[in-house]
Amino acid sequence: MTDYKNLKLIATSSPHIRGSETTRSIMLDVIIAMLPALIWAVVMFGIKALTLTVVSVIGCMFWEWLYRTLMKKPQSVGDLSAVVTGMLLAFVCPVTTPYWMILIGDFFAIVVVKQLFGGIGKNFVNPALAGRAFLLGSYAGEMTKWIAPGETAPLFGSTADIVTAATPLAYMKTGDMETLMSTYSINDMFLGKIGGSLGEISVLMLLIGGIYLIVRKVINWQTPVGYIATVAVLSFLFPKAGSGLDWMLYSIFGGGLMLGAFFMATDYATSPVTKKGQLIFGIGCGLFTILIRYFGSYNEGVCYSIMVMNLCVALIDKYTKPTRFGVVKSDKKEAAAK
């Protein structure tokens, strides 16, 4: 018979079952997944793509360290979440973005959106997307300057001599599919031989990173598949020009859809917890992306669609939470009313 009086029991708070994953290990996987897109950006736009990303990462880490030092809070720079935010913010900006401007975006993303609301896991929208939205509203000219594929951006100084080019979404906004298809082929779109933001141009590299995250179980497939499939179905059924198939392929290969679907919409803090909720979240992102692209004045819709759906996460979680067995209906009503 077991001698229960001599057992050494340790009482701890939940959760009692713990995994081997940590915030740092998860963020490290995300960083690894973004490396293919970063390498391709350097190939297409030159070393400025790398230096801009490095400056953005250093800026995010500095602002987080400074804020938590001034507020006398435990340091969280070591969890690598600031590194991910810095890389993502650089990825959604043109390679010609001045260094001082990306540092302003870093400050808004880290201090205003993340730290003022309590730090990692407590921000209500994706910090990198919020930083991009802030920069776009403040410096629209610089944030919509796209260099031609293969052009090398200077490390320092003026970019006046750089050859600029319209992005595929700009052509699609005007419905000029003939010019678009003669300028960029589907193969160009897939590989990333197009103009656009630093880290969003190559569908292939982003798919490699996204599949890596799914295989590593860092993210679930529901959100990216729901997001991309919704855009694909709606653009195929309601093309604004050309055939449905061509319009669909250019819609899902152009802009920041792949980057947003795999790396932005899947952010733990600003996406639903349940798999059903994640699928609904992805579908909602796709719907808003199409609405903005079709009826808004802005060519792209990924940034704002994800932030709008970020605000709906609490509601989605409320109505997709799993059934609790052993709880009577009256208890459920009381819990829902609280």
C-alpha cells in the first residue's frame, strides 16, 4: 500500500501540462521562415534590402529595451518578438524607405501598439501592420515608391535616379490587364521578378517559409488557407478584367497576400484560439481584402483587412469556443452574461 503521508507533492498553478516550446523558440522558427524571402529581396533589390531589415530589427529591439528600462519592467528583448516585428515591418515597406523613417515605424509598432498595451500577447492589432499603416498615413509618397525589378537601391543618399515601376496591383486597379500581362508574366509573379514591398514579392519564397511554419506546427493551416482561398474564389468569380483564371492568379500572387496570410494573420496575440475561429478569421481577411481592392481607393487591402479582423478576434473566440461537458445550460447563460 502506498504511504501517502510521505509523498512529496508540489502544488503549482495551471497549466499543469507544459510543452517544450517557448516564445523564443517559436519566434526563432518565424525568423528562419522569413529568411528565404529576405535572401530573394537582396537578390532583387541589392544589399539595401538587408541593411534596411537590420536597421528595423535593431530599432525595434532598442525601443523595447528603452521602454521597459524606463518603466522599470523586466526585459523581454530576449524573446525575439521584437526581432520578428522589425523584420515584418521592413518586409512591408519599399526598399527605398529611408532609415530614419523605418525607425519611426519601429517606435510606433513597439511602444505605441505593443508595450503601451502591456507587451507581448496583449496588443490588440499586429504591431508591424500598425507600423506600416502609420508610415503610409504619414509619408504616403515614400511608402508608395516602387523600384523596377532588378534595380539596385543605394545604401545611402538620394533615390532620384532609381528607375521606378508600377506594381501589378496598380495595373489591376485600372483594369489594364493587357499591359499587366505583357509586363509581368505569371511566372514572374510566382518567382518574384516584380516591383513591390521588400519581402512580399516572391510567392515561392513565402510559400517555403509558410510550409516550414506549418510543418513545425508553429501555425495552423486554417487561417492562411481560408484567407488565400477566399481571395482566389471571389477574384475568380468576379474578375474586373480579363479571364477569371488570370485575374485570380494575379490577385493571389500580387501584393502582400502571401506574406499577410502566413506571417501576419497567424500572429498568436491577434488571431483566434480555436481552429474554427482561425478559419473564420482567414475568410474574413480575404473578404475585406477583396472589398478594399475592388471598392477602395487603395490598391492593396491586406494590411487593413487583417487589422480590421484583429478587432473581431474576441467576438470570434466567444462564439467558437468548444463545448464544456458537465456544464448545465443555466451555468452557460450566466457565464456568457458576465
